[in-house]
Amino acid sequence: MGSFSTPLSGLTAAQDQLQSVSNNLANIDTDGYKDQTLTFSDIFSQTGATNGSGDPLQTGYGVAVSSTDSNFTEGSLNATGTSSNMAVSGNGFFVTQSATGAPDYTRAGDFTTNNAGQLVTPSGELLLGYPAVGGVVNTSAALQPLQVGSGVTIPAVASTTIGVSANLASGTAVGGTAPSSSVDIYDSLGTSHVLTISYTKTAAGTWNYSVTIPSSDITGGTGTTTTVGSGTLNFNSAGTLTSTTTVVPISIPTLADGATSPLTLTGPFGTAASPTITQSGLASGTSAATTDGFASGTLVNYAVQPDGTIEGTFSGGNTLALGQVAVASFANVQGLVSAGSNNYQATAASGSAVIGVAGTGGRGTVVGGSVEESNVDIATEFAKLIVAQQAYSANAKSITTFNQVSQATIAMLQ
């Protein structure tokens, strides 16, 4: 009888609901898992009959699953302290690459490293991001696997610029001096050299400075130190640097260790438009000294920044970007199809992935050393479980009733 199909569809719907709830509960501890909810719609016969008022005469024929909706609200972030772990706080997905080269998208950030030092998912998919060369990330380049293994090394980079932030006491007598500034620089072999900047007041608001290097660091050096640069600093009545017109570029002659020479540097006090040295009534002193060079070294550890940049600390003490994690967003996240292993794939309904830097274009930020937990709420799932169970029992009762009516009808014909 056709009437059996109606409660049978209810049984099927209840089974589907039980399956969905069971799957949610089974994944309550799965990192990055998103709770799923079934939506149902009724089924009506396609008849053209109407009553005397012209109203359609329709009899319900059951129920069917109309959609499966994923709840993409953010789960709780669990701080693991593991450098390779990360989570997206806000909108977006990590971009991974399967063994076939196809892109997948995931919220699960429980990444580890493989034997090549690359960041991978537990199933072995490669985490993709923007490459970095010499510590500079190129967000215009194609995505590639991110490498953070201990075997990562960087060659030495010779210094080209130095910077000093200092103050010279205005009360210093003419002919007096201020404490010198020291700046560590590196040559092309990664050897460190110490430059010393000395200051002598020559007039009100005017100071001479000289830059020296230990004579033992250069070929043919004599005495204790050799002057490699000098100049004059002029300050206005407000103590602001106004002129460095007599500054001589810092040029270091042939280096004793055989590194590329001469080593030419710019700096160290900024410009008249943006000076890093002042003259005031405060005591003389240096607050900071910087250089853009660094020694060669091997990766010691790394940390992921909110914009997805992976900053590595090397044995030489310097910190450089190793790459930048990419984040993908979609016009319709409900259109994504689950591919298993915490992965999603784009479809025509979801639209193509819009990939970019975390924290831009509506994308969330990256939280390093953490993973996003499942957003399944156990109380809600138990409530849905009870409803599905009752629905199944009610539809089963309907089938029993239809069977009794059928048997009675058959008995009347005998």
C-alpha cells in the first residue's frame, strides 16, 4: 500500500538524524570539527484536484532531508604550547595540499612536521603559505609548503645599514664628550665586528662624531682602533637634528678574515627629516643600536604571528621570517563539501577560495601554539538524540497501525 511509504520516509529521516547526531558526538574531541544539523522538508503529492472553493487537495507523502548545515562558529581555542600548532580565530581556513596536489581547506591546526621539516596535517597533507627569501615574505608568489625543520639554515648577510638611537646632553661643555655607542655589524662571512661611535662637543648645538673599528679586524691595521667614518651633527634650539651635511659614509677597508670588502654602511642617525639622535637636558646615553646584517645559523625555534608569519630564531641570535601561513575564505561556506580527515573542498556552491593574508579582507587571525576544538555541544546533541529517538518510535508505530489496517482489509476480502 502507498500509505506505508509515508512512515517509512519518517523512519529514514529519523535514522538520518540519529546518524548525524551520532557523528557529532563521535567527533566531540576532533580538532576543528564543525557540528552538523539536518534540515527536513515535507513531500506532497503532485495532484491537480481542488475542492469547491478551488483550494488544492493534497495529502502529505512523507519527509526528506533537504540540507545538511554545518555550524562554522569558532570552537574554543586550546593552548597546546606546540610551535607547529595553530588556529584561525575568526573567518577562514588553512590551505593544505593533498598527495594528488589538489587543495584542501581545514580549520584543524594540529600540524606537525615531516622528515623534510615541512608542516603537515596528521594525515600527511602539506600546509601551504607564502615563501620568504632572506627573511622577506613574498605574498605575490605562488603558495608552497612551509618548512620549519631544524635543518633550516641561513647564510650570513653583510650589514649595509646601522642605526643608533641616542641623546647628547646639552649641558656638556665645549670640548667635552658623551658616552660612546657600540654597534655590532656582520661581514659577508658572518663574522661580527664592533663599531664604536664617539661624540665630542665642538660648539653649542654642534657635535663631531667618529666611527672606529678594532685595527685587528682589518688588514694592515695599526694601533688599537682605526677610524672608518666621521661627521658633524647640528641641533636646533629644540634639540632636533637639523644637519648632517659633513657626514662621511662609513667604509671599512679590507677585512682580515677575507670577507668581501670594503664594507660600506649607511646611517647611523637617520635623517634630518627623521632623526634618531637628539640633544636635550637629559643625560647622554644610547637607548638602541641596530643593524640589518646577521651571522649564519641554524633554526633553533619558531613562533607563528597573528598575521600568519612564521618567525624563526636562529643560532646566531637573529630572527627571520620563514614564510607566512595563507588563509582562505569563501563566499558561501555552507557550499563546502566535507572530504574527511577534517578537510573541506570547494564546490560551485561555495565559490572559489579567496586566499590571502590573515587579518585582511575579513579573514581571521592566526593563533600560534593553539588548536581549535570541536564546537559540538553535548547537551544540544543529547536533546536532538531524544527527539530523533521519539520520532523513530512514532513512525514505527504508524507502520504497525498501517499493517493492522491492511490485515483487517485483507480479512474482509476472504
